[in-house]
Amino acid sequence: MKRALEPTSAFLRAMKRLLKRQPGSAEEIRNVLMQLEADAFAPSLRTHKLKGSLSGCWASSAGYDMRIIFEILPAEAGEKLSLLTIGTHDEVY
């Protein structure tokens, strides 16, 4: 099921910081975002539900140590993914 991606301002700031540190990761991130839009639960993304302070959110892998945190929200045409943040495992958890 295709879902619209809606980046938050915090996600955009985190993405800008990440690309400044790792400019070579732009293509990989773009591919992961396209895959998230097409199928957020594709096995290669290793999407999983979070607990604790991030309860209600989901995380997907965007490389070895990179994670994308998002929420699944209702929308007029189904659901949308609200992208909350992106960064290394230690940065987002």
C-alpha cells in the first residue's frame, strides 16, 4: 500500500545535519524513502514498532547504523507516514 511521506521540520533539520556529515549517503536515503513510500514493511527495511518514550512510533533501517523514525497517521486517502527524525541508532533512540 502506497503511503504519502510527510517530513516534520525536525526530520528536515536532522536530514540536513546528517547530509552535512555524510554527503555520500544521500542516494541511499533517497532509495529508502522511496521504498518506505511504496511499502513501509518491506523486509529489507526491518521496520519495527517502538516501545517506551517512542511508543506508537515505528523505526526503519536506512543502512547499517542509520534509522528513520516515523508515525503512521490517518489521511484522506488511506494513511500517511509522518517522518519524525533520521540519524544513527544512538542519535534517534
